[in-house]
Amino acid sequence: MVQVKRHIAKAFSYRLVGTLQTTIIGYIFTGNFVIASSMGMVELCIKPLIYFLHERVWYKWIKFGLKKDTNE
């Protein structure tokens, strides 16, 4: 159970770092904190969905790296 909590904490911290990075880059490019924060919030909501869809595509259609069943 400790490992699971650690993985969850790591996932949240990674997402926080990614969102902070997007916000900082947005501020550098726009010079506007409100726009940069909005970009960060949009990214925070969209990236988990994109990751989920990416995983589903790989699971369903991409067989790269999987071992073939030799019993067939």
C-alpha cells in the first residue's frame, strides 16, 4: 500500500510540475499572468484525457513491443 500511495503522490507532483512549466512558458510568451494561468488550467484538464486516449490507442491497435504467443 505504501508503494501505491507513493505512485499516486508522484503522479500528482508530476502533473503539478507540468502545469507549472506550462504556466511559466505561457507567461514568458504572453507577459500576462491571467492568460498564462488559464493556459495552465486548460493543460491540467486536457493532458490527462489525451494521455488516456493515447493509452487506449496503443492498447487496441499498436502491437509494438509485445511478445507473440508461440502456443498458437
